Amino acid sequence: MSTPVARIDELAVSFATDTGPVRAVDGVSLDVAPGEVLAIVGESGSGKTVTAKTVLGLLPATATASGAVVLSGRDGTETDVVHVSAGELRQVRGRDVAMVFQEPSTALNPVYTVGWQITEGLRAHGRVSAKEARRRAVEVLRTVGIPDPEQRVDHYPHQFSGGQKQRVVIAMALVLNPGLIVADEPTTALDVTVQAEILDLLRSLRDSTGTAIVLITHNMGVVADLADRVAVMFHGKVVEEAPVADLFAAPQAEYTRSLLGAVPRVGEGTARAEARAAARPEGWADADPVVAAEHLTITYPGRFRRPGFTAVDDVSLTIRPGEVLGLVGESGSGKTTIARAVAGLQPVTDGSLRVLGTQMRGARGRALADMRPRLGFVFQDPATSFNPLLTIAECVAEPLVVHGRASSPDAARGRVDELLEAVQLPRSYGDRYPHELSGGQRQRASLARALALEPELLVADEPTSALDVSVQARVLELFAELQDELGFACLFVSHDLAVVDRLADRIAVLYRGRLVEEGTGAEVLGSPREEYTRRLLASLPVPDPVEQARRRAQPTPSAASHASGTNA
């Protein structure tokens, strides 16, 4: 047996709070073998990220850790990061262990070139000439697949796409050839196609360099695609640990079974969509659409004598009363621009867009004011859409007060309590502030606020992308129940095909601003006509290691064929 690159032994971590210490990690013991990918999964608050940060000694001053976290360097040295000085930790970071953070935009400094940031680790661990440092930076950028690395090494973070920025962060982690990389949700913010590229990159780096990876994620498809072994955490403890194939085939812990059962799968929404279609009243298809776009075009004006950018190009679609339309596509496809235009937050450049009978092209003032009470909006990140100075009850009551349905938040409290109960939150949560709720609870409160005025149309922009898989499942189930009960129409925007399939009556696929395919879930996801849709489906990791290995062995549609497919 080879020496583990990391050995965690009875690790316990507590945080000091005003109400006393809170135990976040409770007696965790794990080993990571050289070249192994260990996935640590669990809901928010399970302790997985705290465990990962302990490996790098990144805990805040309020934390107290006990036990041992022993790192074995490639030179044979061993370091217990729980019991070393700050100076010794600096020597370990980058050399023996490095971290890939969830959001590359916050991990990269916007005022320095990516080359400077990559070579910072080299300079911190020894004397190296500027010429040699640059050579190493170019080499590692080439390794992670950045095109034209000799030129791109001098570019700034804002000059890279989201997927390229994540590759740069991986390059920063690799530059000193550590034995272990800790990747904390490295693909959560990425589209499925970019996610697939990053997973392929991590797999190839593991195979070529022998670097072990600790993968922190709540995406069970990513686990099935990349991991060798899985540790499941719940309330600070490891409740199950097994090889990935064994864990998916025969999970032993009840919590693991519930976690896997909550994962959305393509095809699950077909029965619901068919039942809803059968229950439609006669003549429903002839009803006036809630949303009707005809040759819709939206162009952002250029600056500094540059031409404008057409984000939405000649799109025609409709949403009928009580219907859920799922809008899918990669970042930059135009789906959020369409959602904002429907809500009156983005001007229409050309074509026609009628929302609840209002022509949005050129609409302003009174026309928008009359339409907006009939429309609700659920934002992607409820933490930033809520005013942190207001209680949840005051946030939910805000639409009622703004539109004159109540004179004050106190006068609206009865209605607010009804809304909180409708989204399965206790009435007492109305007296809490947004930071006192979990992510899933905040998203439910956001849904309550969007439904406060009993809208005819709801626009939901990636409302579950930041949620854990089990919390996501509960929010989606609640969303479906409320939609069936209240009968509002909905434009549901997402890059997760399985999530859209669970809720939508019809699915529209966007690529570079153009509508390339539209139909029911069974049509679009079951037998897609367009090469681009097939590429999206091929890039979506399935929560089954055996099936995912089989799919990975098959060639994915090339960029060229996918481009030609969208032009067909």
C-alpha cells in the first residue's frame, strides 16, 4: 500500500458563536491515496467544505480544530496542518496541497495578469528568474488547455470566459506540482458543456500527473463521472464511505439513499407533462398567449465605436395560460436576456413581444406599471435579491405595499403568513432576517414574495442552480404543487436539462441568441433533432457511474458538427 497523500484522523472543528460553540465537523477520518479522486458529498451544513478548508489550514480565527490532518509531500515530508505554525502552513500550501475554488471570478485578482498570479506561487516558494517563471506559466496554461498561452499569459481575468477562468485557477493550483488538489464545487457555476470540459481536464491531469483530488460537490452526476471513492457527510459526520460504483448501486445509509433519490433525471417529467396536457380544457390552445414573441431581437449597444452585440436574434415563441415553458441553453445563449425583456427590465430592439397583453417594444411608464402587478420574478440568488436590513416578512410584504394592496408591512402580515405557509415555511420565520435562513429557505421565501400579488405569469431565472440536490428537489416539488394549485403561467430559465424536464410542459433550446429547437420534453430530450441539443444532453453527467463511463467512451459531437447542426 502506498502512503496516502492526505490522512484525516478524528478531525473535529467547532466555531465560536454568541450562543456558544457550534460543532461543524465531528470525528471525521479519511484517507486519500495518490492519484485518487475522493468525492465528499452532502447538503449545506454537512461539514464537507469545512473539512476541505482544514486540509489547507484555511479556517477562520473563530474555529477550533482537533485531531490530525497529515499531508505527505512528493519529497517524503509529512506535515500535520492542524498543529503547525502559520509559516509552516505557507510552505505547505501550493507545494503539497492546492485549492480550486468554486467561483473563479473571486479567486482571481482583477488588477493583475493571469501570468503574474500563476507565478506568484513560484515566487513564494523560492527564487526563480522572471524568464523561468514566465516559461512555467505559459507551460501550465498550455497544460490546462488555454489557447495561445504565449499571448494569453499577459491577459487579465476579465478577458477570459467563465470556463477559461476556471482553467486558469486550476493552472495556479498545478504550477508547483502538488500531490493533492482540493476542488470545492469547481463546476457549480458552469454550463453543462463547459462543466464536461473541466471534468475531462481534471481527469486527464489526474492521469498524467498522478495528483490526487478531493472533490467537494453536491452534483451527483459529477461524482459519478469523476470520483473513484465517495464519502457522504451529514451533520458533521461521515455516514457512508464506499467506491463510487458500490455507493450508487447499493447505498447503505438511509441518508445516502435519500440523497440519490433526490437527483433529477432526464425523462422524469414526461408523465407529469402528459397528465397536464390531458387535463387542459377544450379550446385552451386557442386562448390568447400570456407571452407572445415574434421575431424578437435584442441588441446591446456598442461602446467606443464598436458594433452592438445581438443577444437575442429573431426568436418567436409563446406561453399560454397556465403553461410552463422551460428555456435552456449555455451562458451567452440569450435566455436571461429574454427573461428580463419579458419582465420589462430589458428594452426590445426589434420584432414584437407581448406580455399579458402589453406590447413591450417601446413600452414605458404607465404601460409597464399596469402590467407588473400581474407578473412575479424569482431571482437566481435570493441572498442578493433580499434587503439584508429587512425581515423576511417585510421583504415578502414589499410588493403588497408598493402596489397599494396594503398600507404597511404590519397591515400585510396576515397575507404574508399565508404565503409563508404556502411555501412550507413556519410563520415565525417572518421575523427572521435573510442571513438567518438557509439557501433553500431563502429561495422559498423568494417564491412567496413573487406570488404575493397572485401573478398570472411567473419568470424564474435559474431559481435552483445554487441549491443542494435534496433542497433543490424540495423546492422543485413545491414549485410544481403551487403551479398546479394556482395555475400561473411560467417562463422557467435554467441550464440544467433534468430540472427543466421535471417542471416544463414545453422546452425551448437557445444557442447564440437563436431558437434552435422547441417541443415537449419527450420530443426535445427524448429524440432531439438538432446536433446542439444532442451535445447538451451528451455533456450532462448522469448519476450512474456505469452509464457515465459508457457515455464517456463514446465520442461527443464536435464543435464543428454542433455548429452546423444549429444552422440547419
